[in-house]
Amino acid sequence: MDCPAALERIKEDRPITIKDDKGNTSKCIVEVVTVQPDMRELYETMNRLHLLSSDFEGKAKVKSWLDKFEMMQASDELSDTEARQLIFDLESAHNAFNRELHSA
């Protein structure tokens, strides 16, 4: 079977199932794949910090997002609402961390 056009699309990372995407889907997948390892590292670092209590609110928020990411398929995307909630939760965790630093 000789399919030069299909082979070219595969080389360019443009499957035929996505038409007129302009690279948005690949970009979103890459962003989720990129965020998950960073969030895992953040969670592991928070667990190693003796300064933070075991019930520190930021740990629970980061862990809940890690659990959500692990349940997602590679093709799944966060909705706009979920993305806004993720940003809010991370900012809240960051603010709580700063409060812990100033109270220590």
C-alpha cells in the first residue's frame, strides 16, 4: 500500500481526523502533558516540606487535579471552566503557601 499523502501528514503530526484545527488540538495536548509532570513535582515537593501540615489546603487541591489528569485520555481537554478552576486552585494554593511562610 503506497500512501504518500498520509505518510506526509503523519510526519507533520497532522492526522486526517482533525481538519482545519490550525494546531490547536496538538497544542492543548502538549500543554496538558507538560503540566502534569510539573504538578506531580509540585505535589511531591509539598509533601517533603515539613513546614506544611499534612492537611495543608494546597496539597489537597494539587492532588485532586493530579487525580483528574490521570483519569483523562490523551485526547481529552479541559473545558474553559475547568481551566479557570485549575488556575484559581493553583493561585489559592500559592497564596496559602505564602501565608504559611509568613506565619512560620
